[in-house]
Amino acid sequence: MNTANISIKDFVHTLEKPSKKWYFWVAVLSIISLFGIYALIRQMIEGQIITGMRDNAVWGIYTANFVFFMGLSYAGALISCTSQLLRIKWTKPLMRMAELLTVSSLIVGAPFILFCLGRLDRIHYLLFYGRIQSPITWDVIAISTDLVFCIAFLYFTHIRDFAKLRDYPNLNTANWRKKMYKILALGYKGTADQKKYLHQAHDIMAAIIIPTAIIAYSLLSLLFSMSLRPGWHSTIFSPYFVVTAGYSGVALLIVVMWIYRKTQKLEDHITNLHFNYLGFALILLTFIYAYFCFSEYLTDWYNQTETLHLLLSKFSDFSQFGWLSLFHIVFAFIVPVIVLGFPWLRSINSVTLVSLFIVLALWVKRYLIVVPTLETPFIPIQDIRPEYVNYSASWVEWALSVSGIAVIILIFTVASKIAPIIPVSEVSDAHNLEKPKLLFKTKGE
Amino acid sequence: MNSLKKIIKNITYALIIVTVNLLSVSEVSAKVQAKKERVRMKMYYSKNDAGERLISIGLTAGSGKKMHGLKNEKVILNSTANDSTFTLAILETDSLGLINLYLANDYKFPMDENGISIIKASYGGDDTYRSISKELEIADIEFDFTFEIDDSVKYLIIKANKIDREENKTPINELDIKIGVQRLYSVLPIDIVETNEDGIGKLEIPDDLPGDAEGNLTFVAKIEDHDEFGTVTKSASHEWGTPVSYEVKPLPRQLYTDEAPIWMIAAVFITLLGAWYHFFLSISKLIKLKKSA
């Protein structure tokens, strides 16, 4: 890891006037995103009848996406903030990617729960008539708070790089961007006082984001566990959700690292060491996640009621959710343990490929949390038309889901054109970090 | 002679072929008819308290678990009086095979001199379903309520009259009328009275019926599925109930009521206050940073 010699000069070429390829890539992502907006407009005009959601399965892949993207945001926040607070040097090059992952997945993920609303035009009623006792109200408050905090934290980590770009001679970029760097740098010159203030702001924000993110994601689990439905009503859902979020977030961070390493040739900054360390984290999280899954399903299986038995039988029935369950088990437990467990199977590419499948498997897991339970109600269903009982996502839902992914990639693409994807100032100062504020001191300190 | 034999033979063959063909055609048509599903039609007439009339028609086919409503099928509703028929409405069944036709209280059916209207619903059938029709004879009825106290005993007197084309009233004899008191969700039955030759029925009303805050009771008179009058409901209010105050106690502050428990509001606000305090604290550091530039 080359930290001492890192300079803004190494990244200026990635920030200067974009190539035609870049514009083409942005255009493709924009078209996909706009198609999602078209699908949303169609849904708002025609109603939820054009989605797969019905009287019984009132939630579907929108809710799975909501839980999934919120989870990604949580992991990014945890990595970047603990790295800041504990002055962890090796994670410094990854901080911006983690922060961007947090902000982009929050921006994209939060609206997905709104798409489940039958009357989206009445969303402001939640503000006027929202019940403070409802987990949905808690969620809205927590997620919006978390989003503001994470955007602020992302900005804080950019200030010193903006100052460097402002001072960079002959930066070949548009004038508005130079003005933007000047404004956003807040007149940072690197004086002792300014360094102190910036570190304090960083530390305070990092310290408050960690509990906010944990609260937000725990509250998300309460949307499910507060109900008495089989498969949802579980006391371990909050920590289970937090662990799942960390697991999927770390896996996606590895994928993002791999993409930037390849596309921006960052082999000097994102090294084998980063993949190794995150690989350790991944294997640890695999076992913790497996432990939670085992605890959840064992208690369900052992105490199964009639409805719970019906629900669990769907996970082993290959005409229902059997294939999805198998995909989840294979790629969230078995493959990571095999690939990361045996030294001769480990490499940057294999770890990345496993991470990609973990991300997919954990999206499937969110789907398996949401849909089978809704298809297994307590009360016998009177109108047993298959389309009312069994959920199947429509093109509208898939369009919005794909466009959500496109928006995240678009945010990464544009953000890495505004500032280096490696936080240059953070990395170059990694050996000269401000000491963290101590809770207590020993004699002589 | 041979030629005559030949002609007779040919004619015989021709007749056999025609007969066989005719038989097979009639057999096929009979099979087609036999393949058509039998349809059932149910028809009800009712008149509510406001005098509005409702004609309900249900079209079903199949039997047992396979019974289903015929949706989007046309039903013609004709009204007949004094040998003249005219079309009242052409209606279409809904997704459950039902039709509900509401008629305003001032709408008048064509009636004969006895005050009888004949309403006929006809379904023409199609390639799958057989045709069917059903008739209802309807006469208009009116209830009049009188409230009397005789020797401290309360009596509800109800008079049933049939109304003819000229609005003349004829008392209805031997009509069973159900009397009840309207409660919040349903009618509390009191008794059934039978009218005499003057169309009058008399019922003793208990003293202890709980009324509203002013002691008002709403008495409901009803006849159900009568051959001539259908289902008819009429109500009237009178201060014969025991006044009951229905004060609703305010619900406690709980998770399941409108107002949240104080501890929950406090917990949310303290948490948010703490979080946003730190946010603004870090922003204040940035302001200091900018000022020191």
C-alpha cells in the first residue's frame, strides 16, 4: 500500500474532461434510470394492479430491495466511520467507496418502501398524521436522519481533496467545477486550527452515524418482527438484520474495489492486502450470519405451528421457493466457506466472484423473508385466485429495481468524476493522524 | 316395369338418405342443446325505509362446488300491467353474476286495477348457457305507526295498507309483521304481530328498552320475502326508551391507541435531540474552520 507518495496529481486525469466512453456510459445508465421513472409514472397512474402486489402478498421485490439497499448503506457507514474513529490506516483508501456506497444505497433504497404505497400522492399524510407508535414512522425518521448525517460525513471527507483540487495549477476542467471546488473547500488551507476543527467534525459525525445506522437498520427489522406473522415474529431479527447488512455491504465493497482497481488502475492503492483483510471479515461474517440463520430456523422448526410448518415446507419445495432457498444456502454459506477456507482457492478474483454471489444470495434472502410469509397467512384465504395468493413481480417492479441499480452506478460514476475515488488527503496523512479524543487517561499521558 | 322398379328403388334410397340425414341433424342439434349448461335465476324485490325499491337478480350455472355466477350477461327486465308490456331496463351482470337495480321512491311501476305489477327478467342464453326467465308480482304496501299508552302499558299499533293505482288504501288482513328496535349494528327483535281485517296489529312494548341519551327508540317493522310485497322495511322513532348516556371514556396513552405513551414520545425526542445536537456540533466546527480561513 503506497500511502506516503500518493498525490492528487495521480488522480487528476480521472477528473478532467470526460471521454466519449464516459458520456456513453452515463447516457446508458440515465436511460435505464429514466425507464424506471416511466415505470413509476405508469404505476402511479394505473395503480398497483400493474405490479404483482395484491391483497395477500402486499409486499414484493420493492420491500426486498428496500431492506437490501438499506443493508448496504449500513455496512458502508460502519466501515468508514469505525475507520475514522479508530484511526485504522489500511481502510483509508476504501473510505470514499464505502461512504459513496452508503449514500447512494440510502438514496436509492429509501424510496422503494414508498413504491409499495397504494396512494403515493398521499405520502405527506405520514408527516401530518403519522403515529409515533408505528415502526414505519420510526423508520422514516431514522432513515431520513441517517441520510442527512451520511451525506454530511461524505462531504467532510471531501473537504481536503476539494482544497487540493482548488489549488491544483492548470486543472483542465470546466470553470463551474473550479468554482464549486473553491466553495466546497470552505477556505481550507491546512492550518493547525483547521485540521483540528475538521478532525473534530469528522469524529463527532462518525460517532453519531454508527448508532444512527444501527438504530435505522434495527427499526427496519421491526417492520417485520413487530407483527405476529410466522417467519417474521422473531426476537433476533434486529441483530440478524444488522449482521446481514454488514455481510452484504462488505461483499459489495469488495466488488466495488475490484471494479475501480481494474477500471482506474488503482493496483498501488487498492492492494492484495485490502482484499485479504476484507476476505477475513467476510469469512467471519459468513459464520456469524450462518449462526443467526441457524438460530432463527432451528427455533422456528422446533416449535412449528401449523402455519409455520406450511411456511417452512415451502423452502424445501422446489415448485415453490426451494430453488431460491438452495441458491441462498449455496452462495451465502457453502461457497464462501470453501473458497475462503482453502488457501489455494483464494485470490483477488475468486474473493470478488464469491462476494458478487454473496450479494445476490443475500438479495434472495430478503426476498425469502418478505414473500413466502405473505403467501402463508394465518387466516384462510377466501378468494383463492392464484394471482391473489401467489406473488410474481411484474415488469414495472423489475424496471424500478434495475433502474435503482443503475442510479447507484450513476452516482458512483459521477462522484468519481468530481473527486478522486481514493481519499487522497486521508491516505497521505494516514501516518500523521490527529490523535483520537480519549475517554480517560492513565498516569503520564 | 323395370324402370318403374328402378324409380321406386331410387326414391326409397333417397328417402332413406334424407331420413337418416334429418335424424342425424336433429340428433346433433339435440346434442348441442344437451351440451348447454342449465342456468338458475333468483329474483328478489325489496323496499327500504326511505321508500326506495331494489330489484336483485342473480344468474348462476353449474352445481355444488362448480356453481358460478354468469358475469357480463345481458338480462332484460320487462314490466307488464293490463296486457301491455314495456322494457324497464336492459342490464348486465357483474363479476359475480349479480344485478342490483335501485328505483327511487317516486318511481311508479305500471300497475293493473288491483295494484299488481308484473316484473319479468329474461336471460336469452348463448352457445354455452340455456335461456331462462323469472317473474315477480309486486304490490305496493304502506305501514303506519301509532303509539298509545293504555293504563300505563305502552302499545305500538301498526296499520298495513295496500296501495293501488289510484293511491287508494286497502287494509291487509293476516299479514305477519316482525317488530324490532334498531340497535347499533342490527335490529333487536321484539315480536311478530298479525294484522286483523282492518289491517291493524297491536304490540305491547316493554318499559326497559335502552334508548339514546333522550330516550328515543327506533321501531322497525319488516316483512320478509312476501309473495306479493317482497321484503319491506319501515321505521319510526318514539321516546319510549330508557335514556342512556353513551359517554366514551378517553382511551389511555398506549401503543395501540391514537395517543402514544409519554415515555415513547420522550424517548424518540431525546434520541433525536441527541443525534441532531451532535450533527449541529460538527457543523459548528466547519463554520469555525471557514472562519479561520
